[in-house]
Amino acid sequence: MMIPTVKLNNGVEMPQLGYGVFQVPNDETAAAVTQALDAGYRSIDTAAAYQNEAGVGQALAASGIDRGDLFITTKLWNADQGYDSTLKAFDTSLSSLGLEYVDLYLIHWPTPARDLYADSWRALEKLYADGRVRAIGVSNFQPDHLDRLSGITPAVNQVELHPYLQQNAVRTYGRDFGIRTEAWSPLAKGGALLSEPVIETLAKEYDRTPAQIVLRWHLQLGNIVIPKSVTPSRIRENLDVFGFTLTDDAITAINTLERAERTGPDPDTFNAA
Ligand code: NDP
């Protein structure tokens, strides 16, 4: 199974589809990631806040897959923002993962009330300059947060994105400035979206599952996606999305589902530690 890659703004190739492990308990993470690697995923998305970097690392070590064939993302937690604390948090993540470098390191949330993300970004630039990360980016950054970063342009902005929240302003900003948009909760957490009549009708028409229709919509828009599942059949199903193409009409039909509805926090007001 060949998963297409997208070229980031520094030339690094990132798989367009990866596997997310939010809310997977650490002691179940190695088994879940092993399933995903066996199915063919090579990009894994974790975060210090998920407290399962060690489980991810165990699965990577046991897999025997060449490090160069893997693409590992982790994220700086809010409480660790600031220049020195970011460098320290990165060391902790790397050691939990058991890796010598990560492929993509993200600032997890801007947490505007903390007002430290510009300092944290300088620390990510140092990690990049030192060759400890192959690319640096942000998560949950709105255009006005991105405007405040100077120096290196983020390679990726990972935001909540699905047909109920299409993030047109963030995606346009990304296109204009060369920042790839990555969709978290690409299936809107597997809830009502997957039984939307528009999605169900397309699923019948294409002889695919609702989740596959939604993932295909993302891929054709150019989004990077990281669906999460701990169910073996769904892990495989979510990867089997490269053998069909939605028509422009089908894409337009899905676009009508926009309703500015978040399943997660609003980045302008989320400042949790
Ligand atoms: P998703 O949109 O990926 O949905 C996951 C849910 O959908 C799970 O309950 C899963 O169930 C279910 N599901 C998965 N595949 C299918 C399918 N084929 N059919 C039906 N249901 C399905 O939500 P997440 O919030 O997990 O987001 C994905 C990833 O994004 C996270 O794991 C994390 O890596 C990242 N993320 C990043 C955030 C950030 O702030 N940067 C915030 C939140 C997520 P089950 O597991 O039981 O099979």
C-alpha cells in the first residue's frame, strides 16, 4: 500500500494520511500502533499531553521498520511553553519515544493568554537548526496567531477540520504562505457526521463506508489527515481510500455541510495547563 506524500515547505515529504493516538491509554498504545504499522500506516501523530509517547516508542522499536520510513509527530504541551522549557520538554518527549529525532514537532495550542508562543517558536527553530526535528509547525493556530510568528514559516498547521468545520480562513492562509493544513478529528470523532444523509448517499453510490467518503474529501482538498481508531477493521478501512475519486459534484455536496461546529476547544480561549 503506497500512501501519497505531500511536500512540506522545507522539502520534507510527509505522508498525507497518518494514524492519531489521542485518548489511547499508554498501555494500549503499543498494540494499537502495531496494528496500524502492520496495516501500512507509517505516520504516527502523538503529543506529550496524550501521555502515550512511550507506548508509541515501544511499537516503533518492535516493528523493525527503518526509522527513515517512519514519520513521527509529537507536540509541545501548553504548560511547557517558553524558550527553555520548550527545549526541556522536547528532550523528555524524545526520550519517551526512544528516538533520536522527530519528523515534525508542533506547538500544541497557541494559548493566547499565556503569550509565550513566539518564545516557544524560537525554541522550535533552534531544535530545527540543530537537526533534532525534520520540520516544525503549529497546531490550533488561527491566522492572527500565525501573523505573530517571525523567522521560519511553520511547515504545518494542525487544526480541527471536517465537513462540519471546514476552516476556510485557515486553509486559505496556509495556501498563501506555504503552510500545509493537517486535519485533526477528520471524522468529527466518528459521530453524527458519519450518518449525515449526504455522506450516506455518497457511501452507497461509491460502495464505500461513510468514513472513507469523508477521508477522501479531505485528501482531494489537499488536507493531511490523521484518523484515530483502535478497532482493527476501521484501522484498515481508514487506509483504504486511495482506490477511488469523488467527483467535483460530490465534493461540492459535502462542502454544503459546513456549520462552523467544533468538537473541541476554541483556540482563542483555550488556555489550559
Ligand atoms: P477522529 O475524527 O479521528 O475520530 C475518532 C473516532 O471515530 C473514534 O471514536 C473511532 O472509534 C471512530 N472511528 C474511527 N474510524 C472510524 C470508522 N471508519 N467508522 C466509524 N467510526 C470510526 O477523532 P480524533 O479526535 O481522535 O482525531 C484524530 C487524531 O487527531 C487524534 O488521535 C490526534 O492524533 C489528533 N488530534 C489533535 C488535536 C490537537 O489539538 N492538535 C486534538 C484532537 C485530536 P474507535 O477508536 O472506537 O474505532
